[in-house]
Amino acid sequence: MIFGLDGVEIGLIIVFLCLFGAILSGFPVAFAIGGAGIIAFGVIAALDGSGLLIHQAVDTGSEAYRALTGQGVHPDAISTFRYPDLPRLAEPLFPGGWEQAMDRNLSFIVNRMNERVLAGQSIETLLAVLMFVMMGITLERSKIANDLLTTMARVFGPMPGGLAVSIVVVGAFLAASTGIVGATVVTMGLLALPTMLRNRYSPELATGVIAASGTLGQIIPPSIVIVLLGTLAGDIYSTAQEARAQLAGCSDALTYLGEPAVVSVGTLFQSAMLPGILLAVLYAAYALGYALLNPDKAPPVELGHGAGDPIGRSHGLIWFLGVPAALICGAILLGQVQVIGSQDVTVSSFSEAGSTASLRTNVSPQCQAAMIELHGQAAWDRAVAEQDQINAAGGSEQAHRLTDDQMDAARIEKIAGVAPLSSAIVTGFLLLALVLSTARGVAPRDDPAPLLVGAAGVALALVADWLWIGPLTSPGTTVAILALPLALTLWGCRGAARMLGKNELLRVVFPPLVLIVAVLGSILGGITNPTPAAALGAGGALMLAAYRRLAEEDGKGQIVIWATFSIIVMLLVGVNFDLRMNQDTVAVENWIAFVVAQGTYLFAMFGIAYACWVLLGKGVLGPVVRETAKVTSMVFTILIGSQLLNLVVISFGGEHYIQSFLRSYDSELAVFLIVMLVLFILGFVLDFLEIIYIVVPIVGPVIYGGTMDPKWVTIMIAVNLQTSFLTPPFGFALFYLRGVAPKEVTTGHIYRGVLPFVLIQIATLGLLWLFPGVVTIVPDLLGP
């Protein structure tokens, strides 16, 4: 033994020294990680072959070990950390020799590449990374960030600390559209920092708010960090909970937990919404408070007014607050009294006799005791009562397919209880009504006739829905009935769009905001998973950038606009009609809908191709594609290199050693606190990609294998890494900002300016620790 250390401990030291040495060598990190793994394995193999590395393992053949297992202690729970007095057995790190270990590593690396990079279940989610990166880079290159900063500065500038508040708003906006920390910090540093300094803003406040706001991309969806962390956390959580169930004596995690052991990226996006918004609000509150206490260091700035009619206070309150609040609250109230609701009358073709209890009760005594300890005696008693009731009704043996008469009776009963107004129709026309009311608020001097026609169309649509559209009305008939009201409403919205275009704030914010809402709404609403949503975002970003370039040069952007409408029509047709043409009988309306969907799809693809052609001619598409390829290649290369490094750690027992050390603590929260502290320190020298792919797979089976909510664990890790990237003197965000800051801004300014935001991050971590509901409330409300 060297220096009295166990061979595994020395092996871990060698791995970390090689990793840090490779990163500091100047080689690209993506290749340095894989090289560090190969070098570390060679050094460890040479020392082990020379007999210098000896591992003191537990002697599984001793009487003391057999006595523990005889008392019911699971072998996986026995380690030298928890039972230091157990007899030990000296053995080499590679019992079968380094040749066998290398052979296993080569086999495992091929399997892991196939599972996680080439053809595994997570590859579809990883494709979202490519498209989210392309979406963000496209929006950045199209100078939308510049327009947002200018517009927000005009809105918030006249208030004390207004420029700082505008930076936070734009930072949150860019975080939701790009998710790339470095790009956001550099962009805002180049665009906003000179303006803030020129207007006598404190260098500390200016640099601090830019660095902090730029890191919001770590947590605000669609965050690339959460996508990558979520794909890994899902696999780790499922495997860890299966092992936990086996340890408790249950057959599987579904039996033990009473629910599937899964966590998806979409659910993590839902969980990250409130923490991300909370951080942005706290940043803005600090900037405002700083300005109030130090008015000379964050003075009000008048940057001029944007285009548009002057809006009186009473007029603005009526049309921006009163009318929208009345419409939304009225719809909610009508929904509560069942005037508005779902008109779905689908009934199950099977009886309910085969339903299952909330918990499985046909388990072994050991599993029963573990489930009672986990869920409580009351939950177990309730499950037993449910199962007794099911058995009394005949159980699953009595489950049968309903007859036609039984299904008709069930459908008639369901039809009798439906609401007279369809929630889908009301929601669609409510959104159009909000567009009309906002347009009236923006342009009070314009002729209101188009808006009145649109409002009449909305009212006529609701009347038609009440009188002629029911749960049995076919989609084709529904479209025919709503054709005239929809035409009137859209004609009014066309005039509303012209009015809204006069307002600079809406003209700049509305298009990317719609794109963000479409991407996040489809994920958070459970309509689709992150990959199709990312594809929608990338295509929308290309068309938005092309339209902006055409608008700058007075070009014709109608093709892009009509392609956007084609996508909307295609989605609406796909949701409301049955487009399966391989059935024996296909209704005429479904054939028409299929032709419309196919035509709109082809035109949408033409619109995206046209947008690419425009951006290629303007010199935008080339840099976007190159930057996207560079970032995506780096991500996947780091993924491959980190898998190789992890396999080296596994091959000499390093992963098992670390996990045994963590499991030796009785307090689950203490273990998680240790892991969070280690991740925070590693965040000084490693980027989030290295931490996600190297550290999390090692500690993940411990922190995801307990009772803590996996959503909470993942969001805590993301916020912790965000804090680490802000903390002086090694925070990555600080280096990004230092690279673009003017000479008069010193490193000391940046460090002093970012410290209050680090304290805000730490306070947020404490808040999430004390109140986990901040993370879990949104996914609980939205449901699976």
C-alpha cells in the first residue's frame, strides 16, 4: 500500500489528477476526458501489475460476515465504512488482471455507446439538444436579442435601476429561447454593458446582473442542462429504485412504490418553471432595491419612446387589464358551473371490475413491512380495503367487454352530463378575443370597426356552439358551422395585427414569445415530448429570423407568414380529424381533412426551405449550422469520453467504493448535502457537461435511490451548478463576461458585483430545500 491508502483510493486520486491535468493541458475538453481515462487506466494497470496497489475488501467467507447476512442484512448494505471491524482480505485492484479489465471495458464501451449515443432509448431525447441549440443560435444571430434589449430598456429605463431590470427580463427571455449560458452572457455583455456604463450605472451592478441573468439558461426551460440531466436521471432513477425494491424484498419498483419509477424531461421542465421564475424575480427585486438605496449608481434613463399612439391610464387599465381579466375569469367561472367543459363522450369497452387497488397487496411479509414503512399503515389499510372490494365484485376474472347495448347506455349517460359549450372551442376563440382587446388598447385612435366585426364573430361562434354543436357533431360539421364566425373573427384579427404592429414592444416581443409559448406549451401541456417540440422551435426560429431579415430590407415576407399559418392549420386538422387512411371506410370529411393536412404540411416545408434559402443568401444560415454542429459535436464527444472515464472508474471498483462511502451515512439528507457540496466545488473547474456525464452517474444511484423526489433532486442539482458557475473566482459565467467587458471594468468589479447574486442563489437553494413544493407543485397540477 502506498502512503497507507487503499488501492481504490489511490486509483481514484490518479483518475482525478489525470482528468484535471488533461483539462488544464489546453486540449479540447471533449477529447481530454477520453484521453484522461486511457492514461489513468494505463497508470493504474501498471501499478497494480507491479503489486503496489492493494485493495482491502471485506472477507465474505468470514464468520462475522455470515453472521450479518444471517441477521437479514443485505450483502449490498455491507461495507467497510458501515462495518469497519469486519475481517478484510487483501486483493489486487484487477483480480483477473488488467487484460481482463481492459477487455471488459472495451465491451462495455461499445454497449454503452449503442445504448446512450447511437440507438438507445435516450437518443430521441438527445436529438432535442441539437434542435434547441439550433433554435437558440438562430435567434441570437438574427439580432432578436438586440431588439429585445433596446425595447425593454425603453420600457423599464425611466424607473430607478430600470436598465438592470430590463437585463433580467431579457435574460429570462433569452434563457427560454436559447438555453445556452455562454451565448447569453456574451450577447448581453456586448450589447448592454457599454450602455449601462455610459448611463453612469455602477460597474458592480451592471456586471453582476448580466452574469447572473445569463445563467438563467441553466434552469429556465427549455434548458439544455435539464435535457441532458433528465435523460441520465431517468435511467439512474429507474435502476436505483429497482435495486431499492429488491433490497426491501419486493419484486419490482412498481410494487414497492405504488407508481412507475420514471422521470421524464417534460416533467423536469414543469418542475423548473417556478424556480426559474423565482430566481428572475429575485434578481429584478435586488436590482430595484439597489437602485432605491443607491440612486446615483443606478439612475433612471430616458432612451426615447417607441412608435405607437399615446395610451391613457384609464384606457390602458380597461383594455390591458379589465377586459382580459373579465374574459378569462368569466371563462373560468363558466367552467366551474359546467357551462364550459369537455365534450368527449368516449366510453371504455370494458367493465370496471378489473380495476386495481392503489397498492399491490399480494406481496411477501418482508415486502409488506417495507411498504407499510414507506407509505404508512393508513395507505396500506386503504389498499387492502380496495382490493377486498374488487374481489367481492369478482376481481379481474369478471372483467369483460361491454355489449353494444351497455356501451350505448354508458354513452347516453355521458352525453347527458356534457357541458353545452366546448372547452376547446371556447379556448380558441378566447385567445382571439384577447388579441382584439389588446389591439384596442394599443391603438385607441384607430377605427374600431374591424375589432367590432371580430368581436361579433367571437359571440356568433359561442352562440353556434351552444345551439348547433354537440358532443356527437362530427369535426367536418363543426368546421362548417364555425366557418362564418371564424372568418369574421380572423378578419377582425387581421386589423388587430395591423394595430398591434404599431407598438414597438409587441412587435419585438410577440413573435419570439409565441415561439417560446408554442415550444414550452406543447411540452408542459403534455401534447408532445421535447424532441418534436424542439423541432417546432428550430423551424419556427428559422422562419422568424428570415422574416426579420426580409422586413429589414422591405422584402416580401408573406411566404413565411402563410407558412406559419399552414403549420397552425396542419396541427388543428391533425388534432380534430382522424387522418388514418388505411381503414376500411373513411368518411368524406376525413379525406378532405387529410388533403388539407397534406397540403399545409407541404407548404410549411416549403416555407422552412424558403426561410433557409433567405438566411443562406444573407450569410446567416452558414454560421448557424457551423455553430450548431460545433456545440452538438462537443456534447456528444464529451458523452463518449465521459463514458470511457466512468468505465475506468468502475473497472477497479471506484464507483462501488464511492457509493459505499455515501451509503454509510444514516441520514439521506446528509448524503445529498455532501453530494451538493462536491458538485458545487467541481463546478469551479468542470463544465456542466463533464459534471453531468462523469460525476452524476457515480453518485446518482445513491441520491436517486432513496425516498427523495427525483424531480426535486434534479432541479436542486441544476440550481446548484448555476450557483457554482457564478461564484468567484472560478465561475464560468465570470470568464465569459470578462472576455467581452471593456478595459475600465476590472475583474474586481465583476467579483464584487456577482456576490449578491450568489447569495440570492444560495437563498433560493435554501428555500427549495425547506419548501420542495415549489418544485413539485406545477407537475402535480398539470399531471402526467
